Amino acid sequence: MKDKRTLTYTIENTIAPTLGEWLDIHQFPRKTMKELFRAKAVRLDGQLCTAKSELSQGMVLEIIPLKESLDHDSIEIPLTIVYEDEDILIVDKASGITMNSKEQVSLANGVAHYFKIHKIYGKVRFLNRLDRDTSGLVVVAKHGLAQHFYQMQMDDNRLEKWYRATVQGRLAQAHEVLELPIRKSADGIHQEVHPEGVMTKTEYEVLHYDAAQDTTDVRIRLWTGKTHQIRVTMAHIGYPLVYDPLYADEGVLESRQSAWGIDEAQCHKGLQQEVTNTAKGQIKDIGKTFALRAYRLVCYHMRTGEQIVIEVQ
């Protein structure tokens, strides 16, 4: 019986005289393909082949992803599956759970359990990551080739990641694209804007301003994927996420104090009363967390090329 994970392609032209050249043209990862050839998991017209096999128009290429052992403990936790096909799984992560922390039950444990009971023979490969208190869409690749091809979509911005957030204050501009260099700070906990950092790109659009709360709901597109990127970027321009325990303090409001006065910083300091930090810098949540949700994802099916749009409330 044919493995349902098998990737099938019809050779439509003979521009590439050999299979190896065809694979290079179509950007298959060489290291992974060498492993698949060694495992006899690549066939042309039903026959075992090599990278040197000659091609002719109409040939059918079949590639079977390798079966792998789970790389995380299988622990059952509630999972909200919003999309699944042969190659990826998209889950709606709840706030309060880490991605793959070794010292506590994480999303990786829950995905491993899902893989185990559904006989999905792959490692847990997250294509995007969310902070513990950020909720929303996370993409999991079921095998190495899926990870490669969807990572390519991330690299060339065909895979779109959209967020909703609530920030403190009223933004001066309704729409802005922010390009900032970000790196890990000396304390090993925070990220910071620094000339020696990795360049990031964040785009926001104002949705609604709440005058009573002095907060603004924004829609954000991440063009890059640096740790804490949204939180650092919005704090850097003086509009941190409401209740953000790492970045919503009076220090990040310096850029706004000249326009709004010192009371703005004092207002933010008051917001922090519901969240405290331990001596090691770990966050102790005592009731309120920042509002950041990965609510929309756009990508292209790696087998058909059709656009996939996933959106959650």
C-alpha cells in the first residue's frame, strides 16, 4: 500500500537531464535527499533510482519522507487543531504554555502525543514560535522536506504571519513599517534595539483607540522573526503592549514623555502592579498578561501551490 506521506511529481520537461539536476532546480535540500536515496525512499516510475538517473518527460517521481522517532515526551494536553494535511499541522496555541520548555509541560509534548496516537512518524518541527503568553497559530512540519519548503516560504515572505495586539497610548501614526536592529541584552532575558543587532521588520496598522483606557488595538505583520520582536519594537517607539512584564515600564516611554509629560510614565508604572518579576528575571503572572495573538497565517500548499489562509478569532 502506498505511503500516504509520499510526495508525487510528474516530470513535465527534460531541461534537467538527470534527477539530481532536477532536484537542484526545484530547490530540494541536498543533505535530506542523500539520506532519502540511501534509505531507498526515492523512485522513478516505481523503480529505485539515484541522483544520476536520467529523466524523460512524463516520468513519475515519488519521494517518501523518512520515518523518525519522537524527540519529545508524549504528554496529552488539549490541542486546538485548525488545519492539517500530509505535511503540516497548524494549532491554535493557548496563552500560558511554552513551546518546548524542558522543565514543564509544553506545546511540543502535546504535539508529540498527537503524532503518537495518529501514527505520524516525525519529529516535532515548529516553523514559527510564540512567547509563553502569546496565543495563536503555530505551524508544525511533519517531516524534514515540509520544514524545508515552508521555511523557504518564510524566507521570501510568501508565508505571512499576522498578529493583533493592544498597546498603551495613542499611536501618532495610523500605519507604519518599522525596521530596527534587535539583539539579546546583557541580562540574557530582554531583547534590545542595538546597532549590532539583527535587522527586523515590523508593520502595524491602527484598528481602534480606546480613550477611556488610553490603549490602542493594532494589527501587525511580522516580516522577520526575531525573539520578542513585536514587544521590543512597540516598546522602543514608546507604545509597549499593555501589561507586558518585560518591556512595559517607564524607561521605554522616554520617547513620548516630551510630548505627553511625565504622567504618561507614571500611568505605565501603575499598569505593572499586577505582574512581578522574580529575582532570576522569570515572570510570575498574578492575573494579567499582555494581549498578543497570532490570528492569521497565509502560506502556499507545498504539493499543489494553492494558497492556504487560516484565521482565528
